[in-house]
Amino acid sequence: MIVLAHGLSGRSDLPIPDWLFGWAAALVLAVSFFAFAALWQQPKLETARATARLRIPVLLGPLCGGTGVLLFAGLVYAGFAGTQVESLNVLPSFLYVFVWSALPLICALLGDVFRAFNPWAAVGRFSRWVQRRVLRRRPEAFFDYPERLGCWPAVVFPLMFGYLELISPHGRDPSVLAALMLAYAAVQLAGMSLFGVDRWLERGDAFGVYFAFFAKLAPLTVVGCRLATRLPLSGLTDVTWVHGTVFFVCAAIGVTAFDGAAEGGLWQSIAEPLASVGSDLGMSVVTSGRVVETLGLIAMVLLIAGFYRLGVEGMVSSHIDKPARELSRIFAPSLVPIMLAYVIAHYFSFIAFQGQALWPLLSDPLGDGSDLFGTAGAGVDYGWLSSAEIWYAQVAALVLGHAAGLAVAHDKALAVWGKAGDAVRSQLWMLVVMVGFTNLGLWLLSQANQ
Amino acid sequence: MSTQTRIGMALAGIVILIAAAALINGIAGDDDQPQQGNGATAATAATGASGATEPTGQPKSRRVDPGPLLEPGSVTTVKADKGETVRFRVRSGEVDELHVHGYDRTVELPAGETVKVKFKATLDGVFEIELHHTGEQIGELRVTP
């Protein structure tokens, strides 16, 4: 048996029971029909504008950036100098629990927090400022960013992170993580100096691109140097979709989905015979297991991308007067709420329980017995949420994500076609895609740790 | 979309919900009997996944089953309902320490001896049972609400 467990989590989820699965699936269908009946007749999200509220102090930006750089340096130091026991070093928990699992949710509520603290972006902006103000010369990119590349440099990343998190045996080794952080930051600095700071951050900084998607859902944003409020979801209308952006979203959904599927019985029953084929070919059991998991991860990403593409092809087949690529980009924003829903459904209990472990870890980041903030002795309370409460939160995330996705697609269709028949026909296909994704998410929950 | 279509769609949504309620109640109704059975199988599992043949599986039977035996080399599932007493046995070839995650229970294991473990299942969820020194997972505790 292939044991895939979050080495960091003390408590894992029970699969959602059949009755809840049934209710949730029915609720999804009912929500869909209500959506068609009750949604607005004029585009709302497309026309919504952010309202500037508060002036942000000029110094706040550099201050946050500096904090980000210090935090980054501290984490890398902890990774190298601290204990190599994954659960006693602050780095693995901070990275997987806070950054990877909780930050998407935080960005979706509060706006692009990551952008404010992004350490490599802070270094890039600082060096630009030095060139302009101190050296009195105009910072120029060495090359124009080749637009043909779109955001493909960033797309590789979800797959690599997925491999690191779910498959690699070293994915939680503090020193390995610290080395990878340095490598990633080095690539970002090189990219920014070659292609210009802002252009590279938009195209090649996978972390930045990833969190920016969630921030588009948020009711808060920054306009100029003012904090602004806006209609939730309306930020999705100003995402620029270039080559690879749609695939980036599908890859992110696919990685989370694979994490869920890998715990389930179906995947185990597929993986075991495949792995034994691998060992018959002369690979060691461990290697063939890893090869099979990597293939599974890629297959899941392709499945998600393929299913979305199928919906788009469906629209083309019902004589909607747009090319497939354009349709794919028009409706891609509706995948972003689904992406968030998958993250919450999958990592909710991980955040709720393992998030508590961050307090003692921050007090004793190296695992050497120090107690910086007096919280080193704090334990994890595994009892504050019952399984039933976790189930309801997971299902609620998926159903709400589904409703939000439909609303975004609906608004987009109205903006593009008005009330014409094309809008309704495109909507029917999007409905198929959304119901598919939501039910896949529910099914994954029903398979958890089975 | 015309108003009529909209009303139709809304009605379709309501019909789906009602149908689902009826269907799920039906399933739940079917489930009711096995559910007691379920409790019984879970209890049996708690008291003996290693093929114990206790027919009743009532928690308060006179002879208490010591539960499944956990050994290095395999991952054994220990099942229990919340509130029940979990019982299992552990044997390790070398001196080690047993650790039940979540419950944060540790038990000293002398080399080659079978040690009985029992505690009340107060938390639901899935928890790892591992040997501290080797770090090997030898069991999984599943507590259903």
C-alpha cells in the first residue's frame, strides 16, 4: 500500500458521509437552476468600479517589503541552521500551512497581501528605486519580454510545487526547502533584471501570479496609493489572460484535486497495479511508486484542463460565434472561485489544526528549545472542531464556490452577448463544467482517507 | 430569458431539492437498520480487527476483547465510535515508544513484549499511530462521530 500522508498533520479528515454527499450534489443542481432564474439581467461585475477610501502612507509599501525580506531570510536561516525534524522546524509548517494553504484564503478576503510582502519583488523594486533616485539613470530591461511566452514560465511551477508537496520524499526537509526558496528567489531576481520588474512579476513569478488570482475575489484592492473597496468577484474582470493563464488555473486546481484523490481508494487501486508494472520493468518499488504518482498528478491536471476545454468545445459546437481560444479566456475567470473552493475544501482542517502549531514553532523556530514569544509550550487542540463541522465547512466552500463561478460566468456572458441566445447557450455549457468540477470536489471529499 | 422560463427554472430547482430530500430520506431510512449494525461492526473492529469472533459486539460484554495487534511492517486500522473505549495491542521487536497523534498519547514499548493500550475516543477523525524512534507508522485510528 502506498502511504501518502501529510507528515505535518496529526489529524486527518474522515470522508464525508453518503447522505451529505447526496444533499450537497442536489443543492448544487438546485443552486444552478435558481441561478438561471434569479440572476441579474444586466452585467454587474463588469461595470462595477472600485471606490477609493483610504490613503495608504507612502512608507507602508517599503516597510511591508522589508518585513517580507526579513521573514524570508529568517525562514531560510531556520531551514539550514535549525533541526531537520520536519515537525519541529518552523519552515515546513510555515510554508505548507500558512503560505500554501491559508494565504489563498487570506488574499481572497483581504486582497493581495502577498504582493505587499513579496520579498523578491521588494528587492526588485528597491533596486529600481536606487537606480532611479541614487544613480540617476533610467532602469531598462535588457530584453523585451517575449509575449509569445505568455505566463508559461509560471505554469511549470504548480506542477513542480505539487511534486514537491505530494510526491518527493524530501518535500518537507527544512534544508531542502530553504535551498529551493533561495533558488526560486534567484530565478525571480534574474527574471526581473532581464525583463523588467513589473513585467516579470506579472508573467514569471508563479507565487505572485497564484496569489493575485485569489486577491481578485476580494472586496479590497489598492488603486494608485489608496485602499479601495469593490464588489466581491468584480476584480476578476481585470485579469489579463495571456498564453498559459488558463492552464495555470487548471494546473492549480489539478494539484489540489490530486492531493485529495491520492488519499482515496480509487487512486490506490489504480496506482498499485501500475506501480507493480514499474517494478516488473526493473525499477525499485519506491521509484516506480513515485513515477506512477507523478504520472497521476500530470493526468489529473490534464483531466481538469481537458474538461474545461470540453465545455468550450461544446460552446463552439452550439454555433457560438467566437473562436475556442477566445471563449476559453472569456469564461476562465469563473474557474477562480472553484480554485479557492478546492483549496478550502481540501486544506480547511489542516489550517484549523496545524495552523495552531505555528505559535509554538514561531517561538522556537530552530527547534533548539528557545522560547522567543513565550508560546513555545502551546499545544494543538484537536478537539475544537468536530468532523461534522469540518464536513459542513468543506461542502459549504464547494457549493458557494460553485454559485460564485456561475455568477461570474453569467455576468461575463451578459457583457459579451447581452440577452441574446448565445449568452444562454454558452451558459448551459458553463453550467456543465461547473457542476462537473463541484461534483468532482465533493466526490474527492467522500474519498478522503478511505 | 423570459419571465416564464425563469419561473420554470426556479420550479425545477425546487423539484430537484424535494426529490433529493425524498430520495435521501429513503436511503437514510434503509440505512437506519444497518446503522445499528454499523455501530456493531465498528465496535467489533475496535475490539478486534484481527478476526475476533465476538458475535454481539456490545461494548459491555463481559469478556473484553484486547483489540487488534499492531506491529511494525504494516499499517493496521483501529476503528471506534466517538465516546467508546479504544483498545489495541502493540508489539515491537526493539525498545521503542508508541505515539498516537492527536491524542498525544505515548506508551513505552519494551523489546518483544505485547503491550495493551486503551483510552477513551474523545476526538473524531483519522489519526496516525507511529513508533517514535523509528518514525514508522504502524496503525491508523479512525474515530467516527
